[in-house]
Amino acid sequence: MIAFRTRSFWLERLAAAWRGKSVVWLSGVRRSGKTTIARSLPRAEYLDCELPSVRRLLAQPEAFLAARRARTIVLDEIHRLANPSELLKIAADHHPDVKILATGSSTLGASRRFRDTLTGRKAELWLTPMMSRDLTDFDAPDLGRRLLRGGLPPFFLAKDAPEREVQEWIDSYWAKDILELFRLERRHSFQRFVELLHVQSGGLFEATRFARDCEVSRTSITNYLAVLEATFVAHVVRPFSARRATEIIAAPKVYGFDTGFICHYRGIERLRPEDFGLLWEHYVLNEMHARLQTRAIRYWRDKRGHEVDFVFVRRGRPPVAVECKASSANFDATNLGSFRKRHPEGANLVVAADVVKPFVEKHAGLRVEFLGLEGLIRSLDRHGKMGPPR
């Protein structure tokens, strides 16, 4: 039986965020574990903003905050308040001794009123699906289970494959997230797009093809993708290039947010060797999102089909090439070699599922570092010390 203690990585990140700001906004897709983390905070006053009694209590924010000096307050589902940004603004400006954790739908981050009124007043923490440290906390080191079931804790912990729950999640996402902030119509077409996107996850995105299959216009597909990206249900990875004629410079790759949903929509019921590579690539991307708290990750491809899975670039530093491999054995450096002919400076990293201790090899004249997930993050930090990601 899988045991659950606490998600230590996220509690550490939360503590670090509070050292910089008194107000922390915890975002994440539905059922990613925001409420569980909020309830696990010791000595914190937990308030569920979906309850009418709580909303009445918070109707006078100045009085509420004045009565809770030097306290830790959790405001779960804060988007249910009539004017949530007002309370957080007052707390940040006039009650910095009160630590607040505000949680809610990821769509809240797409709302203009939250960006405009809270700029510079809050720290943000993006709770991704389960990453490597979470598997340790769940006492479940089986990577195969994580790839097959996905990283939403209720789905990961379920005894049986949660097929019905996936559709319930999609229905709830449409009803409670999409309709509240976005003026979308044609629910069937939107949900069909979500399904097809996960089936083709990790591939080049062509809006026209999706438009035909979903029976909507190309513009509608573009709008659907923007909504999925804003709500963290899809990740758009854009190409890295020097705008040379031989490189792909516009077409993005699109990844579904969770390997469990990919397996569900692809009909994968048991993890086969041929499935592992693609799912591992998604898991590596999730790890970078969780650890680095950024979506500023690129890929590279030339018009002859050579491709590097991910490229990480910080301002003032050369690009770091990241290749994802199920196994470090028999590595072929052809794609890296093509990339480095055009972008000769920068580290070459291969993150492989079977690497426990990092090592370095020479391939086609290139110095290549082979690492596991922990080593990957340390290396990205080391090679990207200057400037923010771009």
C-alpha cells in the first residue's frame, strides 16, 4: 500500500517564497493537491472560501486581518470571493506580518484583475503534477506507475485506472474553470481538441489539422490552445533558432500537462517499452517546470528532421541542449552534432532514466554529460547563472 507523508519539496518552496513576500499565490490544475498542501501547514488557520460563512467573515478585510497579526492564514479557493484581490492587496501593503497562502483555480492567473492589482505584492508558486521528490514522499519509487497513472495524487493513488475520473475531471474543468473566465462555445469541439492534443502530445502543432478534426475554424483552435496554455493544461514549447533558413523558427511543439491523461487518451493500459521514451520526455519537462518554476523552455529542429528535445537559455549564456533518453546505452549524438554546428557554445546534457551517478563521455567530438533528474537540475543551475530564462 502506498503511504503518504508530506510533499516536502513544495513546503520548502513555500517557506522560501514567504521569506520574500507575505502573500503567496499557489496555482495548479484541478486536483493537483493544493488543498492537501494548504491543510498540512502547521498552526495555520484554514479557511475554505467556498463556504458562505467564510465569505461573510472576509467581507471586512481590514478587520479580519487586524485580528490576526503575526498569524498564518490559508485562503483556499479564493477566487470564490467577490473581490479577492482587494483582500490580498490590503494584506501585502498594510499587514506584512500576516502570512497568507491563497489557492484557487489556475485560471485565476489568466485574470487581468489579479495581474494588475497584485503586481510586485505576491510570490507565485506553480504546483505541477507529481515530480521526483513527490514519489519519495509518497513512498512510491515506481516510476512506471507515475508515468502510467499520471501526477494528480488522487489518480496516482487509485487502486484501479481512473478512467471515469478523467472524464469527470474534464467536465469539471469545463464547467468551473473555462466557463468562468473564457467565452468559449461548442463544448464538444473543445473537449475533442483536448483529447486529440493529448493523443498527439509532444509533436509539432498544426492548427489546421486540429480544426478539421474538431469541426471549428483555425482561429478557434488557436483560441483553444491559448486557453489550455493559460490554465496549465497544455505546454507550448516554442522553437529555439538563430533564424537561419535551415531551422524551424515558428512551429511550436505542444505537450499535454500529465502523462496519465496521455495514457488514457492513447489507450495505454500497460506501460510498454515503446511508450516509455515519450512519457519520460514529458516527465523530464514536468521536473524542469517544478524545479525551475518557468515555462521558458525551447526545443530545436532543423528542416532535415534533426531535433533536440529541449533547449534552456538564460540571458547572457549559451544554450544548454537537453536530450531525454530512456537509457544511456548506445547514445547517438547525430542530433546534438547538427545543433552544435549552428550553435557551437553551450553544455550538452542527456537525462536518462537509468543514470544514478552522472558521468561524461565524448561523442562526435562533443562533451556530453549523462545525468538523472537531480543532476539535470543542478547542471541547469550551474550553466545558467546569468540572467532570467528567455
